[in-house]
Amino acid sequence: MKELHDQETETGLELHHGGGGAIIIKPRYVGLNWVYVTMRLKAVCPGIRIQAYLGQVEAKGGGTLDLSSTEVRDSIVKTAEAFLDLNFDGIHYDIEPIYSGDEDYLSLLEATHTMTRERGALLSVAVAKPEPIAGMAALAEMVANNPGYWTGPTS
């Protein structure tokens, strides 16, 4: 029998930039007590590490989350810290789209990594596949209308 070691748990919440650097957390699933579900999973699977899954579309991709704002990045780290206070074992970011070398995203990861390391918590991220050959993303976008690779903007 295979064991389950790590689980990213959909918190049912979305991060939104509320202006002035505030992060507004909007529930997606009304009535779901995700803290209870997560802690119940820990009881059923001892030793499992559960990460709070936090994500949103970044402003560069047409979303509401503006990572270019230091205040927003600081608020995201504070939000992540609040989830660790709820007994999550780590944080999983799914912020997209993120392009290679995005300094704002890297700054967010550095600040979050510092906080999670100090607390002995995990940090993981969702990323698109790296572009295996320069120009592959442009070709894939022409053929499939979706490059699906981690690279710079094609426009």
C-alpha cells in the first residue's frame, strides 16, 4: 500500500488586491469548513503534511493580484502566516501567469521562504513547464493557442 505524504488543500479562498496593499480573501465554497476537513485528514493519515493552497491570476495576466506592489506581497506573506497559524504544514502558491525572472514573484517567494523556514514549514509553488528549446513556446502558441511553458511574454 502506498502512503500519502503531502497534500495541497484547496482553501476555498481566493486572494484579491483590495487597494492600499490589502489582501481580501473571498470564499469560493460557502459552507465548507475547510479547516475541519484538513484537520480530519490529518487524523486519518498520521504524518501527512498539508499545505494551504493559495492562488490567483496575477495582474500581468489580467487578474486582480498586483505583485508589483510591495504592500500586496507583504500582505500575501501575512496571509500565508495566518494559514500556518491554523495548523497547516506549509504554503502552496499557484499564482499565474509568472514569467521567467519575474522579480516581483521572486521577491514574494524569498519573503515567504524566510517566514516558512523560521517556522519549519513547507513552501511549494505551481509552475508551468520550462521551455525546453528557445522559441518552443511561440511555436506551441501558434499551433495550440497556449504555450504552456515558463518563458517570457510572447507579445
